[in-house]
Amino acid sequence: MTRPVDEVEKLTPHESIIQLESCTVSFDGFKAMNNLTFYVEVGELRVVIGPNGAGKTTLIDVISGKVKPTHGRVIFAHDTDLSMLRDYEISNLGIGRKFQTPTTFEKHTVRENLELSLKGRRSVWSTLFSKLDAQDREKIDATLERVGLRDRAGWKAGLLSHGQKQWLEIGMLIMQDPKLLLLDEPVAGMSDEETAKTGDLIRSIAKDRSVMVVEHDMEFVRGLNSKVTVLHEGSILCEGSMDKVQNDPRVIEVYLGRDSAKGHA
Amino acid sequence: MQTPDASMLPLWRRLHSPQQWAFIACLSVLVIAVVPLLNSAVKPSSWFYLSDFQVTLFGKYLTYAILALGMDLLWGYTGILSLGQGVFFALGGYCMGMYLMLHIGLEGQYHNELPDFMVFLNWPKLPWYWPPFRNFGFATVASVAVPTSFAALFGFLAFRSRIRGVYLSIITQALTYALMLLFFLNELGLGGNNGLTDYKTVAGYRLKEMSTMRGLYVLSGIVLLLSYVACRWITRSKLGRVLEAIRDGENRVRFSGYSPLGFKLFVFVVAAGIAGIAGALYVPQVGIINPSRLDPAESIEVAIWVAVGGRGTLVGAILGSLVVNGLKSWLTNKYPASWLYVLGSVFVGVVMLLPDGLVSLPRRLMAAWVRFAPRAPEEPRILEPVPAAKEKELGA
């Protein structure tokens, strides 16, 4: 189980941590992903944008194992084929995902949410006898601090605001210490202030791991200042810096000029 | 409310505070020791006297409470609504029943070494699976091993196929119905629709003697206490939090790297084992086990006990089983025709008015008091609880 993670450590810059090779996902004939070849480099922060139905969430589903590709391969690190693995196995390899709507354990406290996500053995017996050591507690406290929920540690997660739930879920992912983080619309429904805070958080997380962000909010994407992939109808339309992407005539056409115009304003 | 550093405490402190332990100890002594004494040491004319019938009845309630604990682990904590817990209760009961049958000896109606129903069916000898049950140890172990093995097999097939929610409820209900039909068959060698009954002795003690019945009552009380502590240990561990997480968001659990299969199987098997023990204690006290215990309605009632008492709290499961069964005994005696209407009304009433069960009643009354009571100048006590508890009260 740990082997592919070790391989991630061995990856040299510019090697890909995740690589989709001609992947197609077809739901009753509708191609949510169409012969997509896509890769994220190790240590990279990548943003994926695209109009509704472009296949952004499907991309995250395929990598995290929620959906299996109809055709094609999904390679993690050097040669681990994710399309053969179950969702929880993929998670244990070091791929964490955040859902579009914040998904936390609402009846557990914030601290317990983080404890459950703590990297470690996940068998029935090991959880029955599990005890937190000082190091674990430190990790939890550090994460609480990092996502700004220190004074909410004893709260039930269900009582948090929408933005705080988003942060908690990101915190849960940090606890898993993933090599690759998949964030599906991390600033959806957030205020401007919360969005700015989340941007800082994501940039700091991306310092020591690979992160892929799916987002709609163009201001936010611009702020992340990273390579952008534009998806359209399950395929890549265009890839590059935000400026390059926004001036691409195909992208403008797909977005009907709206978002790119807003971006320039 | 859990303190931030709960995991640093020794195990016994993690389960309960010293005050709670003291309360549990007092209550246990009251239930386990005082009730039998009120039967044996108090004159029948006294107001405090408990009749033989009442002690046996309470003993039966205690076995139901044990059964309810397992149900609560499954449903209240993990969100698996099994409507077939009667299966495991009956399997445990039949194992003990077979032992009891083999120790009737020549005292049966036909004065034969064979159980009466086999004589009646003209069977020449015991079927191959009967003789080991002559041994008390074997029967006791079997009353746990048979239900848990069966639960492991059934649970593995069901959970691996990701059957959950209402579908799991339906197949467990079908399971208990199918087993009921199976146990009706005389060919199974378990007494057909009459079941196993007319027991004389258990472990050398005569069941006619009230001292034996008091012993069984005390044993049921002790087993209930031990089951409670074991369940409490499970629910207070990280495992318990994973179980609740499966209930509240199985997807997040999977993408947090846990395979729900193992956890669901674990809790299903534990609940079956507890049900088996309860069944084994039930049979000698009630004096009969027959396929009616496998009627789906019996298993559904277990769910109602837990819902009435309070899902997701072990105390609620125990309380619910005692209250509903107490009510049942009283009503079926006084107004036999009304019982099912009352049971239905209680269930609907609790679901609509007290979704967290009877255990939430004090908290709700407090909240109502806070809201409607004439406001005192200062009420600092209400502001004290930790934020989670406070919010909950305000939301209620």
C-alpha cells in the first residue's frame, strides 16, 4: 500500500503525479469525459475551469475512484493504475478530495472530524484500540489553527457556517497528508473575505503537495496565479496561464464572452 | 460533552465520569440485588413484595434490554436498520433450548431419553447435530457462535453488495420470515411450530425452584451491565466515531480512506452476538422458544423499543425496551385488544414529538422551560454549557 506513496517522493520535478491517458466516461451514451489526456505535475497547483457540464467534477470523480473510466487509464505516480482500485484504497494512496457541497461529519465535533481523518491505520481493530498520542494532538491543533477553526474545535460540525464547513473539509484533507489534493469548488457560496482566506489557505497547502482545483469564480482563479486547464464537453479546450486562456478565442466563444469580459474589467 | 483531551484519560474515565459510574453502580445494585431480595426476603403480605411471576417477568425484560443494546449499536450508531434481530435472538435461544431439552431426561411426557416431540414423530434417535448440546459449555458457546457466524456470512454478502438503507431493512425482514417458515418444519428437528419447551433443569438447578429463577434474573442483570459497558467502550472509541460517521456520511468515510464493509460487518456481528446471549438467557426464564420469535413483527418491535427510548444512546435503548415491554405487559393484561393501537400510537407519537426518544425528554423540558418561563433578571447558568450544547438547546 505504501509503495506508490514512496514513489511520489521519488518523482523528480516535471514528472506527472497524475496522468489520464485517453479517458472516456460515458453515461448511457452521454460522454461526460471524451478521450481526455490530462496530467498534473508533481508539486503543481492546477486550476480546472469550464462551463457547466464540461466534465470538471467527472475529472475529480475519475481520479478519486468515484467513477470508473469506460476507456483509458488513470496513472498515479509512475505506474499505479487507479482505475483498478476502490475509492478508499485510492484515498489511502494519498489522494484526497473535497466535494462540491461541503461534506463533513455533521454530528461530530470539529476536532473529532479531524481525528477521523488523521493519517493512520484504518482497520476495525486499530480504530477500536486507537489512542491519540501527543504528536497526533499537535497535528490536529496545528490544522485547526491553519484552517482558522481553533475556537470552534468543540462545536458540532453541523453548526458551522457554510464557509467554515468548507474549511473543515479542507482541514480533514490536510490531516490525511495527501500527495495530491482534489478540490471541487472550494469557494462556492463564500463571501469575498472568506474567498480571499481560502485562496491563501490553498496556496499554502500547495507549497508541499500537488493540488488540483475546480472552480467557477474567475477572480479567485486569477488570484491563484497558476496554470489553467479549460474543459469543454469532456475534452481539453485550452491550457496555459490565465491571461493566455482568457484571450483564447475558443474559450471566449464557449463562455459567450461573459466571464472573460468580467475578468478584464 | 467530550472534553478536548478525552483521549488522554484512562479507559474507564473515557467511558463515564466518576459520578456517572457511581450512579451506574447504585442502579446496578438496585436492579441486580434488590429485586431478588424483595422476592426472597420480604413477606408476601408486604407492599414491597415482588411475586415469583414479577421477578421472572423482569428477568425477561432484562434480556430484551440486552437485545436492544445490540440493535442500538446497529441502528442508532451505524444507521443500519436491521429488521431481523429476532433471528439472532432466536438462534441463541434455540441453542440454549436444545441443551435444556436434553436435560429433561426421563421426566418428559413419554418418559423417554429423546425429547418428547421426537418420540411423537417416531424418530429412533437424536439427529447428528443434537448430542453436542448435552454439554452446557458447548451450548453456551454455540448460543453466541451460531448467531455471530450466521451474521458474518449474511452481513458479508449484504454489505459487500452495498445493500443499505431501506433495502437492507427489507432483506433482513425477509430473512427472519424465511427462517420462521424453516423452523416451522418438523423435519428440521427443532420441534416445529411448538418449538422447544417443558424444560426441567439448567446446569443442575431445577427450574421449578424460585432460587433458580432468581439466579437467572441476577445473571441477566450482570450480563446486561457487561453488555452495556462493552457497547459503551465501542461507542466511545475511535471505532464508535467511525460508525457514526458511516451513519452520517458514508461517502466522506470512503474518501477518508475507510472501507465501510469491515466496520459494518463488525457491528452487525457484535449485535448478533449480543442478541444470541440475550436469547440464551431468555429461554430458561420464559420456558419456551418457538418460531413465533422469528415473526418479523417481533423484530420490528425491537426497533420500536430503541426509537422510543432514544436512538444513538445506549441508555435510551435500555430504557425504551423496559418502558415499552412494561407497558405491553400491563396493557395486554388489562386491555388485551388495545395493545397494538397503543404501541402504534406510542411509536408515532415519539417519532413526531420526541424524535430523540424518551432520553431527550429532560433536555426538551429544560429548553421549553427556558423559553416559556417568566424571565428571571439574570440566568447565567444557561449561558455556561460549551458552544455545541448551547447551540443545540437554542435550536431545539
